[in-house]
Amino acid sequence: GNRGRAMSKLRVPPLGGEPSQWVSFLTGWLMGAICIFIVAAIVIFVFRILDRPWSPHIGVLLGLRSYFNFTLWFFAFSINTFGWRRAGVNNVLIFEFNPRNHLSFQQLFEVASLMGVIFSIGLLIFLFSDWLNIPEYIGPLFIWVLTLIIFFLPLPIFYHQSRIWLMKELGRVALAPFFPVTFPDFWIADQLNSLVIILLDVEYFICYLVYGLHTSPDAFVQCGTIVYGIRPIVAVLPAWWRFAQCIRRYYDSRQAVPHLVNAGKYSTSFFVVFFSSLAAGLKAPDVSMQSYSYYIVFSLWIISAIISSCYTFAWDIRMDWGLFEKGHIIREELIYPHKVYYVLAVIEDMLLRWVWTLTISVGEGGSKILNDNIFKTVLAALEIFRRFVWNFFRLENEHLNNCGEFRVVRDISVHPLDPSEVFPDDIDVETGGAVINSIKRKTSFLISEVKPINSLIRRRVSTTSRHSEVELPPTNNSRDIPEELDCITNSDSEEIINRSTTPIYYDTPL
């Protein structure tokens, strides 16, 4: 057969390889376009405000805000990927990506830049809606429809394999608990818990398109309240998905700790949404007319929010990040270089966990939605930042634990390979791959293990010649020792190990 074609199929590209010139050029071009569009949007907005009073509909603004937050999260995720690769966290192995076909952080940044351009165009359409004589909702509707078209496009363009992977993962999340849960499943569901404000904004925008355009203005107020019951359901969906995943993991493993305990954490969100929605329904227009039952329900909402914040913060620090273990605030194994990062992350998570409690309150937001949207926009950005920081330490902890119960590789270390350990003669010139023989990195370590075994074997041989059995003491060596070790010497250990060791590829971090 054709050896070159076979090797090209087997070759794994470098995880931290250089980006293509086309990706770099397109990303730079898109970022430049974003800067130009944003400056133009600011100038147009100022002139419109100075020209005449302008109050766009809140449903349109929420449609734009939802896409802005989604784009902001995607930029944060691309930076996460860059940080993981820089620190040596093997996110490709943890997420079970195809190492031959996955998006690098450069490609993710390219996609985020494209989303930024789409948002900027939609924003300009919205600002020019009066001059173009088109409805103001066309801008946000355009960006969401275009994004969905690109996402579900069946053609093999726009990173088709990655889009298929994401569709499958979102389907597995939505159908929990009917599928076994893997790390990508519950990681995506965790992200959705932080992006619940996006789901609520999209729900409001769709409600505006349905009720606000085809019925009387009085009917439109349903979109900001709990009258038709959809808004509380949307708010609780991400928490339900994680709750169902925890129940499924308990069903598969029969381990009450941590799975049922984790399910209890997400169940607190049910009470927060329930009591906040019920309080909104009982709330009177005038404070002096508030009923006694309203104050009881409102107090229950406050209590449930406090319990939820304490529960989730404790779980973040102890279980998700692996801190405060065995009497130590910072664990012994660290990937990121400075301990101050961990201290700052704990403080940041504690503060933002308590701030974010206000955004899950569906009822309070429903009655004041025209007054508190700037506040909620800031809170949404803060929660995206909190999840951005959380991602770094969650993946680090998973990396150190080799994916926990869902370990995808069981027989190799996940310690990152230092590029300085690459020897020039390890490069396979014919295939173009940077192939690293583990023997050159580990020979000295293995020889140090082989020496005591040689001495034991010589003792065994000498005692056997005297017709007596000697029980060899147990060793801590967990490696499979080849049968040739009964006559091994340091000079030929390299040859023996080379026959029993599979080469390790440099571009698949260990």
C-alpha cells in the first residue's frame, strides 16, 4: 500500500500548532471590522439621541443583548482554550475531541470575531431602522436567523464537523437523563446555567415578535411576567438539565456522593425560581397594599437564594476546583504558576456567586424590566466573567484527576510535555510529524528502576542453583517487566525498552 497516505491518516496534528495564515488574516480583518462598526454605532447613537428623544422597544433591546452576551461568552471561551494550551491542560483529551479535527483557540477566536461582526451589522441595522424605513426588530432578528442558518448549514463548510459535534452534545444535554453523562455533557450544561439570562432574553424577544406585533399592547405585558408560565420554565431549564444528569450519573455509578449531593445543589435553583415567580404574582402595584402572604413568599425566596449561593460556592471551591483538601487551602498539585491566582479566584467566585442571585429572580425582573436592564446587563457580563474564571480551574482539576470516573485514557500520564524535551533526532522527517520516543525521555528513570530488579533476579538465579527457593520481596514497580530482564544490563536496556515501548507523539500532550 501507500505508506505516505497511511501515515497521513494516522498522524495527529500538533495541539498547539501554528495557525494557518488564512485564519490569522481573517481574524485580524474581522476584528478590524468590529472596531469600525462599533465606532460607527456609537456616533450614530449619539446623533440620534441629540436629534430627538428615542425610546426603542425593550423587546428589541433584549434581542440584541442576548446575542451580545453570547458573543462575549464565545470570546471568553476562546481565551480559556488559549490559557489551557499555554498551561498544558489537555482540553482535547478531556472534552474527547477528535485530535485530528478540532478547533484550536485561533479558530475559536475567528468564530467569535465573526459573531462580533454579525452583531455589529445587526446593531447598525437597528440604529438605521428609521432611516431605512424598516421595523426596528429586523436588526436582532437578522443576527439570530443568520447565526442559526450558519449553525445548521448541512454543507461541509464553516467547521462542519465541530458544528455536528456541538449539535449532538446539545441534544444529549436537552434529553438528559436518557443518555450516559460524559464530561462534555455536564460542562456544556454548566455553561448554560451561567447563560440563563440569554435564554430569558431570547424568550422575551420571541414573545415580543408573537404578542407585540399581532395583538394589542395590553397583551404584550405577558412577555415580562409569569402570566403565561413560560418564563419560569425557561429560567429553570438549565438547572433541570444538570439535576437530571446528576441523577443519571448516580443511576450508572450508584455513588450517592457526589452525584446526589450535586443534584441537591441544582435543586436549590428550583426553589429560587419558584418562590421568586410566586412572589411576583402576589406583588401588588403599591407597596402599601402588599399582602401578608407576599412577604412570607418573598422571605422564602430570600432564604432559598442564600442557601443556593452558599451551596454552589462551596461546591465550586471544594469539588469543582479541588481546593481546601486535606487541611490545605491550596492543593499540592498545581498547574498554574502562582498561588495568588487561586486565592483571587476564590474571592471572585464568592463575590459574584452572591451578585448573580438577583438575575435568576424571574418575578422581580418581570415587574421592573423597563428600569433595571442596565443593571442586569452588568450582572450578566459579571456572570460570564465568573464562568470564564471557573473554566480555568475546573479543567485544571479534571486534568489532574485524568477525567475522574469518565477517564478516556487510562494507561498514560496527562502531565504536559515540555517542548524543551523534544530531541531533534526524534522528528520523523519522512512523515513530517514531531514523533517523540518515550525511551529518550524516560531511559534514565527506567534504568534506575531496572537496577534493583537486576539484583533481585541475580539473587534468584544464584539461590536456584543451590536448589533452594527464595521468595522475592514485592516491589512498588507497576510496570510490566519484559522477560529479557533476567539478563539485562544498563548498556542494552535502551534496546529492550525500545522494543516494548510505544512511541509517544509530541503533539498529543501526556
